[in-house]
Amino acid sequence: MRVHELVDGDVLELDGTRIAPMRLAEDYVYAFLLEQDGVRVLVAMDELNGWRPPDLGALDVALLPLGIHEHHPFTGERRISEEHPVLRFEATYPETLEVVRALDARRVVLSHVEEMDGLSHDELVRLGKRDGWEPAYDGMVIEAGRRR
């Protein structure tokens, strides 16, 4: 294992992949822009709350967390009380969609699905088709071919 300690603005080149970390709104969390052979992938695994992405240019893939469902995505029924503290600390699904819309990503995969949302894989597929993304699943392999 090699440990690389970086400060904001540093970029790491590792085995032909350029890795640019970017601090999110929570100062202890980073997203990573990975670039290799013209393919560009953004990976932000958690903590999108309050983050507005900078202009990153065209991306082949954006891998982001789904966000929590304060309201059921199909019925609109409130699922989490307005006063619940989780809403201060976690991005909601609509907030995640704002991040998705701010990015120029050819493919968007949303992961970090919370069991408390109670959504099945089929419901996530349906929601993703409606809103322009696809759900991640255990064992998923993401091909990040170049934009054409």
C-alpha cells in the first residue's frame, strides 16, 4: 500500500490515471475526478448535502449517492418528518437531482441506497428511467467508454 497525502488542489498521477480530489461541502469529504485515455469519471460516494459542483466539463460517468427520500418518489407521501435532523445533514433525492443536472455526464449511476427508503430495485429502475439515471447494485461493473 502506498499512502499519498494531498492538499486541496493537488492532483495524483497513478498508473496512467489522473486523480483530482475535490472537497465537498463537508470539509472532511472528497469527490474524485478520474481521467485516463480521454475517459472522465466523477466519483462522489457520499455527503452531497450543500455541495454545488464546479464546472467539470464533459463527464463519461458520474457515480453519486441517491440521497434520502423525504417524500415517496411516486406518491409524494411524506416519509420523513420536516423536523427530523437527518434533513439537515443528508442530501435529499431532489438535491441529488440538482447536482446531476449541474453536471454534463453522459451516464449517471446512483448508489448508496438507504434501506429506510423501502424502495425495491424495480422501483429504483423505474425512478431512474423517469429522472435520467440508473441504480447501482452489488457487483455492478461500470463501463466508462468515451463520449462520441
